[in-house]
Amino acid sequence: MTELNGLKLKVLELLKEDARRTPTLLATLLGVDEQDVRTSIKELEDQHVIVKYAAVVNWDKVDDEKVTALIEVQITPERGRGFEGIAERIYLYPQVKSVYLMSGAYDLLVEVEGRNLREVANFVSEKLSPIDSVLSTKTNFTLKKYKQDGIIFEDHQEDNRLMISP
């Protein structure tokens, strides 16, 4: 694990909020030298702390039908490797967007994306379920996304009601 100084942590927080922020803007917001920000970003990228810059997209506003499923997977850990080998085998499939090791009723949470329900169902039945260590799966289809990475997707009205106190 990488030990980060205060500047690097602040840079990460600001880039997480908006990855389009330039080193110049970050330096201004933090009150530091721009070159220090550039150096910090370069080191964070080299250390694979910053892995990728990505946009958060509200796919409900785009005419591109996709189906997302969150699959709860119970597995038997492999001797000597635990959950690592099975997780790797699963995350290498192109339709898998995320894999998380979980505590609780299941071991892995697998996020899968497909063009339609059938494509996701085929992935579960033909690729995921046949893995020897997989004991069971439970597929939950995403119907609507309200918030992701701290970003609210709904166009919501501010609550303008007067506060009443007793």
C-alpha cells in the first residue's frame, strides 16, 4: 500500500470530484505550486493509485439499451489462493464490469453488463455457474440508477418547505 502525503490526498479528492480539472486549477484551489501538483499526479499515475480517468454517464438519457446486473456469488475458496483465483477467472470476462469480495451472505458481488436480459442470463448460466468453485448465484437486475459515485442522476426539485419545529 502506498503512503500518501497531504497534497496527494487532496489532489486525489479533487480529481475524484472532477477528473477534468487541470493541474493549474488544482494548484489554484490548493494554494500550491503547479509543478508540485503535476509531480504528484505523475507519481500517483506511476504507482497505479490513479488507474484511469473516466466519465460518469447517465445511460438512461442515451438511446443505447443496456442491461446491468449485480450477481451475488457464493464460492468455495481455493486451497492456497483463497478467493483470488476465482475472482480473477471471473473478472477477465469482458462483460464483467466490477468484482468485489464481500462479507455477509455471499462472497463475491459481480457487476455484469449486456445488451439484453438474455445475454446476461446466458453469461450466468454458461460462464459463471459452471465454474467448479461456484456454489450458487443470485442475479439482481438494475432497473434504475439514482446515484453513482456521489452524483445524483435525477433532476430533483429543492425542498422549499418551511421548517416547522415544536
